[in-house]
Amino acid sequence: MAKYAELLPRFLKYVRVETRSDPESSTIPSTPKETAFLQRLATELQDIGLSDVRINPKNSYLLATIPSNLGESSKIPTIGFLAHIDTADFNAHGVNPQVVKSYDGHSKIPLGKNGQYQLDPAEFPALKNYAGQTLITTDGTTLLGADDKAGVAEIVTMAEYLMAHPEIKHGTIRIGLSPDEEIGTGADHFDVTDFNADFAFTVDAGPLGELEYETFNAAAATIDIAGKDVHTAVAKGAMVNAIQLAIDLHELLPEHDRAERTEGREGFYHLYRLDGTVDHATMKYLIRDHDKAIFEDRKQHLRAVVDRINQRCGADRVHLTLRDQYYNMREVLEKHMDVVELAKAAMEDLGIKPVIYPVRGGTDGSTISFMGLPTPNLFAGGENMHSRYEYVSLQTMEAALDVLLKINALNVENHIK
Ligand SMILES: [Zn+2]
């Protein structure tokens, strides 16, 4: 008998619904499929008996409240739990999850029937951690969408569990399920006042124990280069080849500081797009660093490199647009370490070793923390996210749910004693 009977069926139901977000869209949410799924979840939360269930029309966050059962006078901080309903930039049409019961920890798991793809422990060594567990995988044609429907299923099941067990005491709990995390825009429209929590957690990190409160500082750079195309026969001294300027510019950036050559706390300039003709070229970079000062230096260095190319040209041929995307939430969380400690204590009480390391990316919590709501990221369970090799363990999902309930319990204990 599963610990939380509805967790697995609920998760399987969710992943079958296509909710891939669309980076080209300018609507909120970016696709009507996300709206449909959010409405369906709203009905489910109402049926479970939650209060104030509504979709904020401005940001499309689905919000709901589990009211405190401690009486009006109690001063227990309100905890928020957040997860995103959209899936990443990979085929999500017709997700057909496979359930592998009592995995042996060493066999290859075929994905689908044609044998083209498989989960092989030689390639994915983390599989060895799951001996004896129930794994949910894809059929090889799509991603799974455990990122972040594992988080959504865990939060909804937590709500259902608490509503079914009024003897478990808890403060006010706020739930926020959001669109468009994967395209990096969902949290931009988050409304801290409307959400009305004292602190929150996104349930969107990976395997057992992950607890993230340090992310990159991030900026995006677009560089437009105007060349001058003339016939090659008479090019000398007249042609300005925009592609060559792009190459020259890239070579002025530090050779080591690339995504594929860095790890840990090392930052980088990541050239991820280059389009060019002699007449015109466009370069797109991601700039990343955990350290705010070095992050600012990196942007300054790119500006200086652009200036240098322009000076060489004797004209403003290169134009740089820089946009900050998100910042390292550690800057905020350092002032609210009690929130991180609460999550740590919950895991330790349950015998789960917290796994804390600086994330080489961002989470919705990076944006939301800087809006004034401290929001670290808790594990939801997924492995190999954003790919056909994505999988999740049911036991890890159950452990994530245990952690959510334990966080609520410790929050009460810490303030009633
Ligand atoms: Zn995610």
C-alpha cells in the first residue's frame, strides 16, 4: 500500500497533459494548453476543499489557500509552496509514461517498444541509486515532464493529505502553480502581495535531498554587427566582413570562460547563437557568474571588447544590448537563513541528507526572492530533466511530500513552544 495513494495516479494523469511553453509567444501564459491545465487544477483544488482558489488574470498563477487550523490568534508564519506546470523545450506531445516496479538498480530500461532508446546505468550512473524503487520513465518519444509535474503532484497531494487529516496542525499555507518557468518569464509577473506568504519554496529541484539557495547571476547579450559587402574582386580596403568581426570579437573573450570548460563556481560567456553574412551578423551570449562583482566585471569586459572592435573599424559597426535576467538568490537568502535551516532540519529529521551546492542556472525562486519573498528550491525528484531520458522515482516523490509536511510541522513547533 503506497504511503500517499493518490500521488502516483495523479502524477501519471498530469504528465499525460501537454503543457509545453512557447518562447515565441507574447501572451500570458504562453500557450492555451497551459491555461486549460491550470483551470483543471483549479477545479481539483476546489474539490479537495482549498480556499480562495483562483487564477490571477495578470500573471496566470493558480493560487489557493490551506487555512490554518490553529485558531485565529496563532502567529505562525505563512508558508508558500510553488511549482511550475509547463514543460521544457522538448517534444511533449503524447507523453506516455512507463512505470517500472522494483527496478533492480543495474539493468537497462528500454524506453518504448522499438528498442531505439534505453536508460543504461553505464550512461546514467544515478540509476544505481534506485534499486528496489518504482521508476516512472518516458517511452522514448517525449520528455516526461516530472520537471515540474512531480512538484505539482507533490504539492496538490500535500494539500489533499492535510485536508483529510485535520488532526495535523499547521499554519496558513499558500499554494502557487505557475506557467512559463521554462521560458524564463513566468516569475517575472509574480505578485508578492497577492501571494501573501512570509516565505516560500519552489518544489522544482532534482534528486533526493537537493536544496538550492544559490544560483547564477545572469544576463543576456545580443550583438548586432553591420558589415559592408562589396565584390571580392575589389574588396581590399573596402569590404567590412561582419562574420569576421564576430570571430574577432569572440576571440577577445577569455578562452577558458566557456560553458563547456567551466564547473562549480566558475562563470562564463556562452555564445549560443551566431547568424551572419558579410553584410550583417548577430551574436547571442549568456553571461553567468555566481559572484555579483565578477558578473558585473564580465558585462563590463564585453562592453570594452565591443568598443575595441568599433575603434579598430573606425566606426560604430558593433552594437551591444545587455539585459540582466536574474540574480544569485543567495544575496537575499543570506538574510533569511532560517528559511534554509527549516528545510534542512525537515530533511534531517526524516533521515534525508540535504544536498546543497551552487546551482549553475536559475530558478523561479531567484526572481521571486529578489521581489522580497525568500524562496529556496526543494527537490521534486526528477532526473535527466528536459530530455527523453527523464525519469523520477516514486519513493523520492514520496520523500519530497514527507519533507513538505515536515516543514509545515516544524514551522508550527518553532513558533508554539
Ligand atoms: Zn523546473
